[in-house]
Amino acid sequence: MDDGQMRALIQRTLDAKLAWARDNSPEAYRELSSLNFRERHQIAGAVYESIRGLGVLGQIIADPDITEVMINGYQDIFVERAGRLTKLENHFESRQELETIITKFVSQSGRVVNESEPIVDTHLEDGSRVNVVMPPVALNGPIVTIRRFPKEAMTVEKLIGYGSITPEVARVLEMLVRARYNIFVSGGTGSGKTTFLNALSNFIPRDERIITIEDSAELQIKHIDNLVRLETRNAGPDGSGAITIRDLIKSSLRMRPDRIVVGEVRGGEALDMLQAMNTGHDGSLSTGHANSTLDMLSRLETMVLQGAAGLPLEAIRQQIGSAVDVVVHLSRLRDKSRKTMEIVEILGYDQGSRTYRTNPLYEFREEPESSKDRVIGRLARTDNPMVNTQKLENAGIRQKI
């Protein structure tokens, strides 16, 4: 059956149950006949979701206002709306039902989760990012964390509307992307790194060849015709067949990319990413977890050492200093809003002082009117002129930043 036929069968069955109750059970008939049209529709939808969809989970993610879903065992479900966490009354009927649904969406994306492989990262059909942790690792039952993404790709105009950046900053970022500066977007968990990367990608010229590399596909680049999307793969049951971000970066270099966009750098693949940036693949974009711009550079050092422990630290720092042009740092503030905290130009690494030379271009400045529950401020231009303007000049952009 297709989906339409399945829905029709469920509706016919519901009507048949009502007719049976009318003839055989007056008490049941009174209860069923008291349901209005909306309630009957909800019942039919719940039955359909339990067969073809994701059961209770399918009903939850149908709510467009929910941005995050946290399932702590089959009885406890928490959701995030507008930055606020609440616990739902809905829950799964049993642990078995939750495990069946997990198996369903994990297998649809070609992945496996079981006792021998209890942790998996995957995505749902709508693009939502999913992390699953199963027993015996998870002590209180299967744990599912889902990060929702808007169906419409994030745009710079929306970021301006949310107050994350200003129109002036948007114009500067557009010039930097078009001039092929290598840009890292850093920030903590939930700060909006992937969302911001989606918005930045809108500035990439349409006639370029772009290769995106991700653990689980989240980026929504719509306007590029020559687009190649690559996704990692976990090892099979026999422990073989894994394809890592590092493998994909190496392969992408043979695909004649104009730019490489890596959803998130978190391990030894940082070395390959930096080498790509230093060998003619300017304009590359990526994200990373960090608490500040300098912390992002320090974390890159650690990630490179994970993949090449024998490299001298000074050589790694020189590589980072020459590869990364700009770091955009994001943060989730105390009022749950997501803001761009700073945009910093990286001028290289100074061997004498053993420090990175940085040039802050924009900084978030909080206003005195801010309170505990509401942060008021703006991303303000510093007095520092941009130093590395060669790529702007090469791109024919004469406007000063």
C-alpha cells in the first residue's frame, strides 16, 4: 500500500469499529460517538504514525515550533520551544516501542544500532540531526536527542531579523565569502553554528563547484548547481567499512572543488582541512566547538595532534596561522538568544612570542539596559582596520572593511 491507501484503510477500520460498537456495545458506542471530527482525525493519525511513521515521536516532530527533542527512556520526553525546555505528558507505551522506532529511522539512513554498537549519529527524513545511545551504555533506557532544522534554509536576512548580526556585518561577511577567505564559525553547543554556516553559504557564487562534508547531512545549500554532498559512514557489524570525515576530505581534493565546506571539524581531519586551505582551496568554510576565538585556534592544535601526533607544535601553529583567515564566534546568552560575539581576523603566528596575531574587527557590546532575563546589545565595529586585504583586491573588491 502507498501512504494514501494506508490512511484510507485506517479510516475505514475506525468507521467499522464505530459501527460494530453501535450494534454490540452501547457503552463503547457512546464513548466513541462522542469523539468530534478533530479527535477522530488525531486517532487515525496516531495509528498511521505507529505503522508507517515514528509513533509518538512522529507527532512531536510534526510541531514546527519544537527545535529540540530529548527522549530519556520511553517515559520521559522533553522538548525545546523558543529556547525553553518543557516536559511532555506524551510518552511511549513501552521500551520495546521506542526501540522499534529507533531501529526504523536508523535503518532508513543505512546505519545500525545495537548492544555491540550502542551509539549512532544519523538524521531523519526531514533533515533533523539525531544522536542515539542505547543500553548497556545508557542506564535509563534508550536515549534519543534530535536537533530540528527549519524547512527553509537559513538566510542572512533572517539572521538580521533575529538580531544575530547587523546589515553592515552581513555586507562584510558577503565580501569575505566572495573574496574566498577561509572562515571558521566557532561556538558552544546550541549556539547556532550550522545555522550560521547555512546563511554564509548563500554568499558563495552560483557558478562554483562546492563539496560539503558532514557526519550527518544538515547543510541546506540550495542555490549551487554544481554541488556534491558527502556523508560519513559508520563501520559495519564486522568493524570494517567505516568512512570518516578525513577520508572524505582526502577524496574531495580529487574532485576539483572550488570550495570545501565541512559541517564540523572535531578530530584528526583538521590537519587535512588546514592543508586543503593552504594548497589552493581558498574560500573553505567550517565550524568547530570552542568558547572563544583563541580557544578555537587552540582546539585546532589539539585536533591536528590527534591525527598526526609526531608533528612539531610550532609547525602546526604556523599551518593554522596561515590557513585560517577569519573566525566568527557565536554564543548562546543567558536569555537563550543566539548572538554573534566577535569577528576576528587571524594575521598569522608569531614564533617570537609564541602567540597568534589576531585583529578583532567586530565585538558584541552589551548595553547598560540589559537585565538578567534579557540581553540588549549590538555587534559593533572596532577601531582596527582590516590588515589582510589582498584577497579582497584579487576579487576586485575595493571597499574597505
